[in-house]
Amino acid sequence: MNPALPQHDLEPGKRAYRIAEATRAYHYVVQQQTEIVLLEHLPKAEEFSYTYRAKQLWALSKYLANWVVLELKYRRKTPETLAGYGRYYPLLRKPATRTTVTLDSVFGHQRLAGPNPMSLRRVGVDGLPEHFGVTDALLSQVLGRATTVHAEASEGHLFICDYSYLKAWAAEPGQHGRYNSAATILFHAGPGSHLNRGWGELEPIAIQVRPEPGSLVYTPGDGVEWLMAKAFAQISETTQHELCSHLACTHLMLEPIIMTMHRNMAPNHPVFLLLAQHFESTLAINDLGRATLVNPSGFLDQMMAPTLDDTMSIVSNAIGTFEFDKRRLRRDIADRGLDDTDVLPSFPYRDDGFLVLDAIETMVRDYLGLYYLRAEDVTEDAELQRWVVAMSVEGKLKGLPDRIDGFDALVALVSQIIWIAGPQHAAVNYPQWNYVAFVPNMPFAGYAPAPTERGRFTREGDLMAIYPKDEKTKTQILLMQALTGLQYTRLGHYPKGAFADPRAQDVMGAFRARLAEVETEIDGRNLERRLEYPFLKPSRIPNSTNT
């Protein structure tokens, strides 16, 4: 299909007809309670390809074979120790955390290179949240030297993950005797770390499991109670990751973008031709998710503590607070205070992400520059301008401009959308096998309430009350295999005929060459890292959100 801007198209009638047809096919609904915008029916053109279906069935067949071995060998017996959960993978990949789940260094590292690098932020000079009971005396005790919260925050050494906002959905008990958590975690980076006596590690130093002022605060010296606190903190992390960072801010964020693109742009629009490659199978996987994940008796209803209505309320809250202009990668990292490479010299999501995003932005600039030759070409593009408005009005997305006034703004928007569809989803999805597939590391829910007084957790065996039984453990592993067991497409590698314009083909060839250079650079970094971070290697990133 030959690309053309609407103002340059010699067949405007055919263009208008295609948009009208798509408007009928991509009909949407707005959920009453959540105001989430979803397609009413999946258009036939958006269904999974036969190749995709075959690959997904192959990935799931591996789980089935693994399940048969477990049934024959263990007869649905629940493990009695943390190490016992390592038995669940006789034929599957072995999650890395199965042998490191109790290590503080790995607990801290997950905020920088795990499946949810989106929660951590630096503590500002205004100090800690009011509900968080870390005092100067407690901080000095943990760090082993006289200091204050203000002094450490002023030096940029304190970081926090604050999930206290989840308290609105942490009623006790939750559904079916499951418990959510709304923990707050304090980390330290820099001189005084117990982990390596130097710079670069993110050390957990305090956890408050309950968000009420005056609640117990646990520190690494608390033995088994510290392990308990980390378990409840990870329940908070899993809730935030699965519902907000993953489901809301990639899958469901993209749906109204795709829907409004089809309803406002002709399929030969240059922007459409590019983004269509990064939207492949996204609507189909979202449709499958509604049928299996977020419906009554679906995976989330079976696994999480909040009711399905509360779960969707958390998702809606995440979408409603997502602002595009503030969530561009570089700004997001800076706004969260994570851009200081002296204090955090190794932050794989940030460091590798910048490399990949730079390559995407260069490609988008070069590609769009083939068609937008003057500044007026952007402002006079009626389809583009309608699309931007529709994303805000029909799609109910926030932080988007009322119109695109220049070429640089267009490049930034298209680059950000490709980043969300490909690398961002890869970064929050594929690490799940190492971290969420080992269930004690990131359980979907707790099966005992967080304590209100000390003394309930004194032996490792006491921790087993928190973790799911055999059936729920297998269900969580099944979901992780479904989400991570398939990589369909590869960033920058497009099907033959995707771009009819030979000039565009040259741009994509240069894009692949740059991605190969990025891959080599990341491989070199991984040789120096404490733990390998392969999830933003271009060869490991799909073009689209399709799992």
C-alpha cells in the first residue's frame, strides 16, 4: 500500500470510505463503573494468525507435560518449606529466584531489573510519608552509624516503594480467605550499605506492612519476621505490577490508541502503516484476556484478594492517573529521581531502555521525515489531528496535546507509543518468569493476615501460612507460562510487504542495524552485571504487546 498524507492523496473518496468502514468495525464501549474504553467486538482482521495460535499452543503444551509429572510424583501435596516450591518445574525453565528468594540483595535488585521497575522513587528532602514510622533512631540503628532521615534523603541515598494507596482495596479478609497488602518499603543506596560496603546496591532497610500510622516497622535484624515483611511487601508489588504496570499501562492503554487510529486514519497513512506493525495481535490478546483473565472465575478472580470489581477499580485508577506527557521514559525516570548514575550506577531498565528508545526515536524521525517535508504538513494533516483529539475524548487518555503543532511533537508521540507497545511491555512481562513464576517470591495474594503484633512468625515454617496451596501455585505458574512462554515477532523485523516505499525499507534496514549495535552493547553490560538483564535486548523484544 503506497503511503500518503490525507492532504496529498489523489483518491480522497476511497480514503474516506475506508475510515467509515473501520469506524463501524472498531465500535467501542465505555464500562460504566470504571470508564475503561474497550472494543465491543474483536474485528475479524484483528484475530490471531494461525502461526500465533500454533506457537501459543506449543508453549502451553510444555506446562501440560510439566503438570502431568507433578501430579504423578507429588499427588497435589503442598510444599512445607520455601525450598519445596522449587519442585514445580521438572520440565519447565527454572526461575532464578527459586534459590535466592530470601536474599535482601535480590529483593532490592528486583526494583531495578525485575518485572516492575515502575514503583521505586527517590525520597525527597520533604521526608517520608506520614504513615511510615521510620525514625532517625531506627535508621541509625539499621545503617550502623549516627544519621538522620533528612541527611540521607538530602544526599539522595533513600528510595521508597509506597503501596499504601492499595489500602482502599485491602479489606480483611479479601475474597475466599485471601489477603491483599498495602506495604511501604524503604531502601538505601550508597555508603553504609551492608550488601557490598560501597555504591550501587539497593538495600532494603525497613518495611511497614500495614499503612496505618503507628503500625509495626520491620528491619533486616528481625529474622523470620523480616522474611514475613518482605513476603507481604511482595504481595503489594505483585498487585501493583500485574494490575497497573502491566495490564493497565500497556495492554489497556494501547486499546483506545489502536481503536481511535482505525476510526480516524486511513490505512495508507504513513503513521498508520508504521504503528500497525506495533499493534499486531494486541486487540486479540486483550480480547482473550477479558475472556480468561478479568472475568468472573477468571485467573485474577481465582488468584487475587480483591474482588473482581475492586480489581478493575485498581486498573481504572492506574489508567486514570497515567499522563502521557509525564510518563515518557526519560521524564519518568527523572521525575522519580532515578537518573543519578552516581547513586544508582546500575539500573538495567533505565540504562538499556535509553539505548532502545534512542534507536526507536531515530527510526521514527527518519521514517516520518520521508512524508512530512514541511511544518505545515503536520498541522494540515486532518486525520492526525482528529486522532490525537479522539485518543483524549473517545479513548479517555490523559496527558495528550489537543493538537500536534510540530514535527518533533509527532516524533515524540509515535516513539512513545512504539515504546509502550514493544520494549515497555517486554520489560514488565518477560521478567515475570524469573520472579513471579516462583510463587513465594511474588504471590498474587496472602493466605494469612499481616500481623498487628510481634511474635506470630518465629520459624520459617510459620511463613508457609502466607503462601498458596498446591492448586493456586500451579495456576500462577500456568499464567506465567502463558504470558512469557512465547515471543511472537522481533523489534524492527517486519513482514515482507509491510512497507511498499523503498525509502521506508532503507530506514527499517538502518533501524535493524542500530538495534544490532544496541544488542552488542547490552551483551557487554551483562558481562559486568551482578545478574544478567536480557529483557531489553532488541532480539528479546516483540514489536507489539501480544502476550
